[in-house]
Amino acid sequence: MRKNKIPYRRIMCFVILLVITSIATGILLTIKAWMFLVITVPLLVFSISRLINVYKSVIGRLDFIIRAVRNDDYSFRFTENPDYTENAFVNYSLNEIKTVMDEKKLLMREDEKNFELIMECANIGIMLLMENGNIVHSNSKMLEIFSLHRISHIEHLRNHSEDLVETLKNIKPSEQKSVKYYTEIGETNLVLSCSEIHYKGKDLRVVTVGNINKELDNQEVEVWEKLTRILTHEIMNSLAPITSISNTLIDNINDSEKVGEGLEIIHSTSDRLMQFVNSFRQVTRVPTPQKTPFSLKELIDDAVALIDFGKIKINININPEDTLLYADRSQMSQVIVNLLKNAVESCDNNTDDKDYSVEVQSHLDSEERIHIEVSNNGGKISEEIAENIFTPFFTTKRDGSGIGLALSRQIIRLHGGTIHLSKNTEEKVAFMIIVE
């Protein structure tokens, strides 16, 4: 800093000289001492020109810095040696500004590297997406999911899945969507989530892409394991008495009374096994929905009319009241009736004097999807039962088939919707249906 004191004093000298010569010129003009103006006026012009040169030099250097920064060039440095420039003090200040900018740029690069490192460490595909479809950045996991080496625009994915491209175009922050993506390996089920970020002066969408094939496969295996156990149990329970009685009949072939009783037991057991097989067919062979538009309120009213509620109160709230459902009316009626029957039975299982009620309500969400909720206050479902509640042939009822909710889920899936246990407390147990 010491070496910059001399040019700094020079600038101050020019300023002082300008002030003094200005005052002297003014006084000389007042007293009309014209001959002395020959001295003061050149000094005044000299000091003004020198200060103008300093001003132009500073402006020139600032313009140079601005152009260099815009071109991402930080290699410049101005001389600070007063032996070579009269602007050493200014150059020193500009070099200090450059040093601060260098430090800030270094921090920004470190932040970018950390950001990219975090993206690479994530076990899920991540892309930064502009509104025009350009992909600003993507991690290696996303390229792995799409089986690509590089990608710069979402249109590059159209050959594999038009649905995926349209979803990437239209997905909004806080939304989650699922799509199918096709590669040489086969079909991949993807789930997409979106959020918003301001990055490098731009408003971008951060889209995460997850491959849920493995999770779906694991769930499918688990469901089939449960179903196999149930099928094995049911068939063995039916075959065991038939085998036992057959052996007894062989040993007592001449006893007409025992033969008659045995054949009757075999018949009833075989009949029960046939009912079970028919139930299995019913779950696995749901016909394709024949969709037509109809009033949701009329569907609910017709379903309620088929149920004996006894002392249980029934409350219906359809919002808006003129909601139209585009679906297979017969199949949807089967689902609603089944949910209502389960709700009534849940309330009937209680023996206290509490006022029990069943509620049916619906509303539309921001995407015009219809949410239908069937609930009751008959008490919480145990965790073990809740976990298996949609498993085919799982039942806790003495005469139950265990296909009601499983069949309902199949029907809703064929309609492109979902059904799930949305609330399970002592005060409220609710099943939610969501359809387009």
C-alpha cells in the first residue's frame, strides 16, 4: 500500500491545484488583472485535463473489467508500480476487486462441484430441466435408467416413450407421476417427482426419476407368496376330509348308512371347493369395463338402497352434487356396495351404546380426479389385518370369501384408478377411491 501513496498525492495535488487556480482566476477576473490570467488559466486547464485523463483511465479500466467478467476471463491484472503509471492507486483498488471476484468465483465452482457430487451420490436419476425442454444437467444414474450415454433435450426420449416426454413437459412442482419407459432390455416403470430451483440466474425444474420395477417385483412376489399359502391351505383343508372319508368308505363298503353319510360329506366338501375355485376365477377374470357417463350421486343412492343399515346413520356428501363418473356402472356399484357392507359390519361388531355412522363423501382435486371416501367409526382395524386387507381370500369373517376388497381393487385398477386404506384410527376408518 505504501507504494501507492505517491500517485495518490499526485491526484490530490491536481485537485488542490484545480481549486487554487479556480479561485485565483475568479479573483483576477473580478479585479480585472488580465495579465496574471496568462499564468492561472493554463494551470487551470492543465489540472482539469489531468483529472479528466484520470477519470477516463478509471472508466476504461472498469469497462475492461466488465467485458472480461462477461467473457469469464479473470486473467487480467493492472500494474501497481508508481514508476510506470500515475494510476497505481486506482489499479491497486481494481486489483483488489478482481481478487474478491476470483475468490467468489472459486467458491461458486466449489459449490457447483459439491452440487454435482451430491447429484452423483443420489441413488435416483436427477435432471435440471428448462421450460423449453433443454436439460441443463443430469447425473449418471438418470443416464443409466434411460440406457443413454448423454442427453441434452427431453425430445431425445420420444422414441422410447412419448408418454414420458409429455409427462416431463407438463409435470409441475410438488407433483408425482408414474410412466412406462421402453428400452432394448424391456419395459421399465418410472416414478417422476418435481420441484423448483433458481440456478445460475434461471428458474429450473428439478425432476427426479426412479425405477420402481424392483419394488413392484418384490411386492408382486410377496402377494403371490401370500396367495399361494392361502390357496394351499384352502385346498388341503378340502382334500383332507375327502381322502379320510374315502378310506373309511373303502373299509365299510357294505355299510350303506356310512356310505351315504360319507358321500354327503364328500359332496358338501367338493361343493365348498368349487365355490372357492369360482371365487378365484372371479378375482382373476374381471371383465373389461364398459364405460359410460353417469351421476355419482345416483350410483351412491342406489348402492345405499341395497344395504340394511339398521340403527347406523348414513351420511352422504357429494361435492359437487352433479359430479359425473365415466366408468362401468355395474362394476363401480359392486365396489361401493362392498365397501358399504364392510363399514356396516364393522359397526355391527360393537356391542356398546355408541352412535355409529357410515359416511360417503366425494370431491374433485386440482386435476379433476374424483376422490370417493367411504368411512365408518366402528373402530380401528388391527395392523396385521390392515396389512393383508387387499390380499385375495384373506378374511377374518366366519363365512367370508376374502375376495371383496381384492375384487374391488382389481376393478378400480382396470378403471385406471386406485383404492387404499386412507385412515385407520379408533375414531375413523376410511377407504379412498381415486379415479379420473
